[in-house]
Amino acid sequence: MGRPSIKAERAAEILDAYEECVARFGIEGATLERVANQAGLARALIRHNVGNRDDLLDALIERFFDVSGQRVRDLVSALPDSNRAPALVDVLFDVRHSNDTHVLVAEALIAAAANRPDLAERMKGWIADFIAAIASVLKDAFPDAPADRISAVASGMTGIYFNVDSLAMLGGMGDLRRDSKKAALLLVETLESGT
């Protein structure tokens, strides 16, 4: 089996560096100079291996959606066969499963979507897919629950989850995470009780 090309390896390193810069400085602040410094490469190598800033952003967007989709699929497939809904809540609100860089990149892409309708549509689809994955777990756990209630609980859990993850970088948010987990479990319990 052949070794991956240096260009592919270099492009991955550059994308890693760009992702870190976007997480730290936002899309506008992730200049080619900062990316080159983060990657430990000359700016010319950034252009040669990936392209200009627009090319970097396009590559980051594709990577973000690929990684996000895979994380959700992995999360759902790793849930146990029984007690899936509480297990889902445990994973969502466990700080060990949070990725600060991914959260900051998501926030930067959401901000950038204000000026890019194509990106806005993809980000809306990203959220819808996340809600659908949660709803699927809830529907399996509560097959008799009405679809509108499943949708409402999945949407509520999503809102709570994204809020906690977006605030976690402030530090000292353990109480918020704990109480948010309790709130998500209370939402799940409404599907059990029918109230």
C-alpha cells in the first residue's frame, strides 16, 4: 500500500492549523499569515497545498460537516440497547465528549452564515439533522409518544445542549452543565408520563 502523498498530509496539517485559527480568531481573523504561523509553514505552501482564504474556508466547511455527521452517527450507534434516552443525555452533557475547537468553529460558521445564504442553509440542515438524530433515539425509546412531542423534546434538548457547549469555554460552568442535564432529563420524562 502506497504512502499518502505529502500534499494530502500537508493539506490536512494546514486545515488543522486553519481550524485552530478560526476557533481562536474567527473566520475574518484567520489570516493566511496566522495559519502559516500555526502550521509552521511559509504562506506560499498554504496557497500551494490548499489555496487562498476562500479555498481554506470551503475546505473547512466540508470538513466540519463531515466530522459533525460522523460524530452524531458514532454517538447514536454507541448508545446501549436499553435506556437509550437517558444514556443519550449522559453523553450530551458529559464534558469529556465536548470539543471546544469544534464548538468555536461551529459558532464562527454560524456567524459567517449571516453573509452566505448557501452556508446558512447548510447550517440549518446541520441543526435539523442533529435534532432528527435525537428524535430518532427518543422515538425508539418512546414508540407511543406523539410525533409532535418527540420533536418538541428533541428540539428542547438540542437548544439546551448547544447553549451549554457554547458557554463552557467561560470556565466554571459545572453547575450550568449539571442543571442543564437535569432539565434535559425532565424533558425526556415528559415522554414517559405523557404530560
